[in-house]
Amino acid sequence: MSTFGILRINRPAVVSELFDDEVVVIDMVSGNYFSLDATGAEIWTWLAEDAAPEDLVRKAVQTYDGDAGVIETTVREFLERLQAERLVVAAEAPAGAPAGPPDPPASKKAFHPPTLSVYTDMQDLLLLDPIHDVDETGWPAAAPPPPDPTRP
């Protein structure tokens, strides 16, 4: 993981929506979708502010109750996983950019390692071009494959 600059959500290729204490993320390039649990969802909301990895780790240590070393290692591994999945990307911090996520809450929460669940079962549907890859009934009915010229 980059130790300089910021991490930002890989928009427009990645879209997300917060539902209660879960974030659902869709990678429109791969067709994979992801679920982030409560801790992961909170870190994701911090990423929406384009923050340096060090700021995110510091914020997690300030927000969650637990061994600071464990929290730091776990959050760094989580950020690396988000980068490996291309959900977030490293970027240069713009001049005059705010320094990291907002201040932590007054009381600490119990730390539960963030989880990133990956789902690939809807890739075909998510990658379907609703204009060109559908039959006459429209989306989400995929057009049949073209005939194979090598078969009679």
C-alpha cells in the first residue's frame, strides 16, 4: 500500500450504497459486487472523503476500543485488500485538501475486524449492456449468442 498521497474510491468504475450498517459495492468493470460489514462500512464512508492511509488507520485507532497494534494491522490489510480488488486507488492529494477523515466520536466502539465479501454470481447481468446486448424484450433478457458458422 502506498505510504503517500491519498486513497480514493475508484469512481466511476465503482459504485456503492450504504444500507444501515452495511455497504454494497459494485465494480462495473469486473461485474463483481461486494458487501462490507459494519466496521468495513464505516471505513468505506471515511474513504469517501479521500484520505491518506495513515489518517484512516489513526482514525480507526481513535474510534475503536482494542489493541492499537491489532487495529492498525487489520485496517492496513483491509485497505490493501480494497486496493487489490481495485475498489480504491492511490491518488495524489490535491493542494489544500482537508487532512483526513473527520474527528473520532467521544466514546470508543468495540473493534470487529472489517470484512469484505466478494460475490461473482451476477457478473453476466451486471456487465450486460442494456442497449446492445439484449433481446427484443429488453433488459435484463440477454440476446441469444450469434449462430456458430462452423455448425450446420
